[in-house]
Amino acid sequence: MSLKIQVVIAAKTLQRNIWFQGRPKKAALNQEGTAMSRIALIYPKLAIFRSRTQLTPSATNARSCDLMKNPLNSHLSVVLMSLNNIQVAAVAAFSTHSPTNPGIQTASILIQKDLFELASKALMELQESKNSSSLIVEKKAHVFCDLYRTLQHSEKSLILNQFASMWSGKQNSTMNSVKKYLTAQEKGDEALIKAEDNLRNTLAVEQNWILSILARQEGGIKFLIDIRADILEQVEIADATNVVVLRSLSNAIRDLIAPCFGIDMLQLDRVTWSSPGSLLQHVSEGEAVHPMRSWSDLKKRLGPYRRCFILLHPALPKRPLAILHVALTNEISDNIHSIITRNMSHSVEPETDTSTLADDEDVNRVNTAIFYSISSTQKGLAGIDLGQSLIKRALRALQAEIPSLQQHSTLSPIPGFRSWLLQQLRETERGRKTVLADFDWGPAQQLINSTKENPFGQLRNLLVDSSWMREEAKATLLKHPLMRLCAHYLFVEKRRGFALDSVANFHLRNGAIMWRLNWASDLSPRGLKNSFGLMMNYRYYLDSCEKNSQLYAEKQHIESSEQIRLLSSVSSQSANQFSHL
């Protein structure tokens, strides 16, 4: 990395440490002293660089500005003025006793602007260096990676759009290769194979070569994971530009790094309360299904009759890629609160009233493993199926540790049900044909004033507010209709032939069956927001997982219990049509 870039990055780090808006005087002075000591560490290098550079006129004029009156700013100005072509604007003087520091703020803007310009230029130079020596190319890639990491969120978005434009700028070469491939069909198999190779090489050389270079850098796989996470975040923005090209770039990164996360490259580890603190922190922060409120929550989930498994990869040392929490019980649980809020001994002996954790566990008293939470911690790995590998390996590890385990089941959220049902109600209000048009609401019709218009709107307004769940009479009336609609959503509603619900699709692909739908299973705010408190048990029968997975993948066939099949049937009795209210 050039000394100029090192200075800019060092300056950015320093300005973050010495900008103390609104801090008390004493705290600000202490922080400034720390910053001064950090500046001293790099000052010799900055002085050497300054002696080798020619200052711009504005930088020369800055010597006499009020910025130089403060000792701290004097050191920072060495950083700013040592960069060629940076226009250092004069700023108002300030006292070290001032609660704010406009001088540092202006410096921050200047440094950040220059960092963005350097990153943009580095990306362009990397693109233009395809025919250079490998050493030059890798050096330019290293510079771009370092600069990109220093950018703020908005600046990264601009760089990603620049990257996307470059990504889509080689369409002519691709089209020429496609035309050659099409004409080769008439020249025999040998010509067709050569044309196919040419097309493959065109796609790889013209587009993927930059990604390959970035992947080969030290920490390159981690960098690609991070940049893909930024791309996916950009794609989700409604008014984002270049969405199609950004999505294509994201897919290319996924396809490039996916082979690096094969089963032989992944390590399964069990996390316990005695694991390193940094790892425990990652597990706590990475929990996406049932968030933890405190270290006490984490300690319970790592205690007796609990297991926590993680997947690790050499490219991200000591950072879990996926996290799986398991409860050991003597029955298939139907309520998440009995798992994550009660003490561990209750999971085995419900009649016990002790309020403390059991000191140890007797694995001979359990026969069921409940997978109640699985989380992916790296957004940049979306679309790479780490969960399947984690569940399969955890199953084998549990079976080896506790041979008495006979039942393996999940207790899973249903994240899309509530939003799906509310959308169905809105569509029905507008007179469109939906599953609700012929649905038998039964006694739940009592909750609607049939003398008023728009009964579906009334029901939607009732369901939007979860307070009805706290009223036993209303909850009782809505239980059966919501259970039936949820079973329909899970079992019948499809996207491209597969289950519409993402969690259902995941477990069905892994070979599980839809086994039991549970009412009032998760009454947390998140559970009510996702699915009115409903949760699903997906059952894993080890001897039939492979067959179930194959049937689902090839024929979109869903294995289910009788309860699910009965609940998912929709009544067509016209006498009970909701539109007659």
C-alpha cells in the first residue's frame, strides 16, 4: 500500500478518536491526550512523507490559519497538508475547553472525501490492470480492499454502483461469444465444444476475473462476504439504481465463494459457558430467532439439557457462520417459553418447582432433541446452504453423545403468516378472488358486526392489533380459523412450486415433515407479529430424510401429518361464505 494511502487511513482513524462533540471538558482532554499519543506513533512516518511531497497553495496557506493554533490540530494538519491535491479549507479557531470541535469536523469531511475519491480511482485502476503483471494486479486489489473498508455506508453504495456499471459493461464481448456458440451448432460437436469453452472463458475473464483477484487477497473471502452483504442491502432499497446488475454481481460472488464453504471446509463446534468470551459474544449477538436480553439468558441456553452448535470456517476465524440451539427433553415441545424462559430442570421434570439451574444432567432421562433456533450470522453468505450442513452434523453429534435420543424435531417460527393473511384480507376487501372468499369462519363471525359494511376490513383491523390474544373469549373464537388458515399457508401456498414460507421450505428441503401446528406457542411481541403466536414442529425421521428431501426437490411433494392435512382443507360451503356477513 502506498504511503499516501496509509496516511489517509491513519488520519481517518485519528479523526474518529479525537472528535468529541458534547463531551465534558475533562473527558475531552483525556481523550485528546490518548489521541496525541496515537499521533506520536505515526508522526515520524508522516513527517518523512511530508518532506517528500509538495504542498498545494491552499495547504501552504493553511499553515497560518487558526487551525494551527491548537496543538492537537497542529498535528492533524500534518496529515492533511501532506496529501497532494487536497484542498484544506480554513476553519474557525476553537479552544480545547470547547464542547465541540469544528476544526476536526471539517478535517473529517476532507479526509472522508479524499478516501472516497481514492477508492473510486483504485477500482478503476484495478479494472484497467487486467493485462498487467500479477504482482501489479494484486497490489492494486489490495489497495482497493483497504480503501473500501474505510468508507462510510453512503460512499460504499456509490462504489458498488460504480462496480455494477463496470460489471455490465462487457456485454458486446459476451454477445459475440453467444453468436459464435449458436453458429457452431451446425459445425459438429468439436466446434460446439470449442465455442462453449470460448463463451465460458469470456464470462469468466470479462467479469469474474476481478472477483477472483479479490478472493486471492489475504482476507479476500471475508472481504467478498462483506461486500456482498453491502450489495444485498443496496438491492433491498426501493429506489436503488442498477438493481438488476447489482443482483447479478451478488450472484456471481455467491457462486465464486460457495465452493469454499463445502462440508470439508466447515468445522462443527459446541459452545459452552466456558467457551472464550469473544465467542460467547458472537453467539449472543448472532441469535436472530429468539433474541437474548442478557448474559443470564445466554447462560441458560448453554446450561444443562441444552446444546449450542456452531459452524466455523478458516476464512472467518472465531466467528460463527451459523448457530443452532437445541433443547433436550422427554417430549416434543409445543411452547417456546418452556424452553427459553423456564429453568432447565423443567424441561425434563415439569412437576419440579425448583428455581435454580440443575448442576448437571442425566442424559438417560431425555429422548427428544428440539431444534428451536437456527441463525445465519453472515448476510453475505445468503443462498449458501449452511443450515442444512449444521443440522445434519448436529444430529450425528447428538446421536453419538446420547444414543437414547429417539425423536428429533424443531419448534419453528412461521415468519410470513401474519403478513400473508393481512394481505389476503386487503385483497378480498377490494373484491379480488382469494382463499378467504369461500372460507368458513364459523363462530368467529361473532366478532364482526354483520350490520356494517366491509366485514373483511373489520376483521383486518381486529387482527392488526394483537391485544385480542389477551382476551380469552376472542382468542378462543379465532383459534380454529387461524389454525386452518396457517396450515393452508404452510401446506398449500407455493412459490415456484415450493413452500411459500421460507422456514418451511428450508426444513422440507432438509427432509423433515410438517408434523404439528401449535397454538399460542410464542406470545412474545415478535411471535405475535410473525404469526399470531403460532409455531410449527417439523419432525426429522432420520431413516426417511433423504427420501423426503428428494420427493420435495423433484416433485414438490410435502410430507405431513394428518393434523396438517385436515387443517389445511378449505371449506367451500356457500352458506358460510364470509362475504354473506
